[in-house]
Amino acid sequence: MNLRSLIVAVLVVLAGCVTPAPAPVEVAPVVISQSTWQRVDREIVAASQSATEQTKIYARGAMDYWRTRVYQLTEENFIPWFSSYWTQEWLSMKVSWYTLSAKGEQDASAKRLAAYLLEQYRQRVLAPVAVEIDPDAILGLAAAFYVDILQEELQRISQRHGVPMAQLNGRIQKIPAIALGPPPARNASLYQVVHTQPLNTLPAYAALIDKIHKAGGDRGVDSTDTAMAPVAKRASQRMEAEMVPRGAASAVAAAAGKLAGGLISVGVAGIRAIIQANDRPDSEALIRSSLGNTFDKAWLKLVQNPTTGVMAGTLYMAAQIEGNLVGSAEVPSVSSASGSVDWGPTESTNQQIDPLPPAGE
């Protein structure tokens, strides 16, 4: 290649570098009719209601499993521990100490014993089950389940009506799903809810869960302290009744000398073991009955309460989404399968969808 050809080639390359890139081809947005948007709005409402019903079934199944595991570990871990001879001896020592330090307080030993038993119940039953699942986990899983179903339904609605997903996304950005502000970070649109993964990283959702926790106080677990009260009262009364003869037996054993005293002490211990063994069926029956009744009430509240139960997050978002679509033309007012959720006048935007103008107009 001669010098002239080389120069020409270089000039061609340089000319290509400075040639402006072709302008992007603008695609005109698909014009969606008002009637189509109305049908889309109706189907979003229907999708939310269907997702809510499916989530209720999921949450109920998860709560059934949680209850089953709690009952299993109560039978396997707590009742055998409570009923054992050495536990009863240890509890007797604690009751003795509680009684001596009561300073005249009524039922002091029973109250303190109930608190101790509750702590043991948490450690031996509730904490191990919580490693697998608990109401707090179910609350979050239910909300995520609802959102996943809704996201899939939105994609189907887009395809069914020929609405480009970009335009549908623009529309659902105007539909509130969480409205707890100010500040604005406590608010979230339907678009933000279905496009945030995982859901608990969305500040507005975190604010919603915090509000549910505050409204509910405990999660139905700590209410087992009321179940421990009759168990502890019966145990403390029996143990206090044993203190006087136990003290007298110790005094007689000391006076009888080392050998005889040891035999007397062994005899007294044997009698106490027999008494505890005879009392064991009644004690276990009381534990099962008291814990079972109280736990079932707490469980039912967690399943059914729309503002503090495991469905609270789902029902709140469903009520917001469906309620804010009521203003869209021809979308009927919905009480929703979600159930009634009263969060007070400041918790809703009361904002209605215009009905929204078709995207691109």
C-alpha cells in the first residue's frame, strides 16, 4: 500500500468517527381508550380481592402449623420438665425463697413462680418453634405472598388488554398502597410495592409493620402469662404446705443423730416423691387445660383480627388499593373480601383515581 492509499484510508476512518449517530426512533405510545382503562381498574380490584383470599388460605395454613409445633414442644419439652421430681424440688426451693422475701405481699410466691415458669416456657417451647416459624414471620410472608400474586395478575392484565407494561406501570404509580405519611417515605404506591424486592426493604412497608406491632402490643405469645397463673398458684400452694412438715422432719433428723437422721431424711424425701408422683397427673392436666385455652384464644385473635393479626399488612394494602380505585368510573364500591380495616382518618389518603387519563394523552 502506497502513501496516498494509506492517507485516504485514515481519512475515511476519521470521517466515520465524526459521523453523528442516528437519532433514536421514537415509538409513539399506544393510545388506550378510557373504557379500556376502566376495565383495567376493575380487574386490578378483582385481582386484589382474589390475592387476598388466597393469602388468607396461606396464612391460616401457616398458623395451623405454628400451633401444631407449639403443642408438640409443650408435650415434649415443657410438661416433662415441669413434672420431673428434681424440677419440683428446685421449684420448692424457689417458692421458699419467694415466701421469705415476700414482705407480706399477697400471692407473691405464686406471681413470681408464674413469671419464672413463663420464662421457661419461652425458652423450651416458643423460642425453638420461632426458629422455624412464628406469627411475626407469617405476617411478613403473607404480605409478600399477596404482593407476588398481584404482580403476576398485573402482567396478565397488561397482556389481556394490550396495554404496554410501561403505561400500566405509569398508572399504578398513582395508586396508593400504603399511606402513613408524613413524611413521604411512609407512603408507597402500588408500583413501589410490587417492584420492591424484598418487600421489607421498602420504608413505607417497614412503617406499616411497625404500626401493626404497636397496635397489637404482643403478638399473642406473651398472653401465655395468664395461663401460667393458675398453674403457678396451685404449685406454690402445694409447696408452701409442704414446707412446715419438711422443716419439722429436718429438725427431728438432726436430733436423731447422723445415721438415723440420714435415714429419716431419705424417708421424708421418698414421701415427697410419692406425693409429687400422685399429684403429677392433676398438675399435667391443669397445664394442658390452662395453656391450651389461653393459647387457642391468642391464636384465634392472630388469625382473625384485621388490624393486629397475621393478615393485617395484607388487608391494609388491599383496602388502600381497592379503596383508591373506587373513584374510577364504573368501578363499584368494594368492602372487599379483605375485611373491614379501620386505621383512623389520618391513615388514608382518601385519594381517588381521576379516573386516570389514558397514558400518552
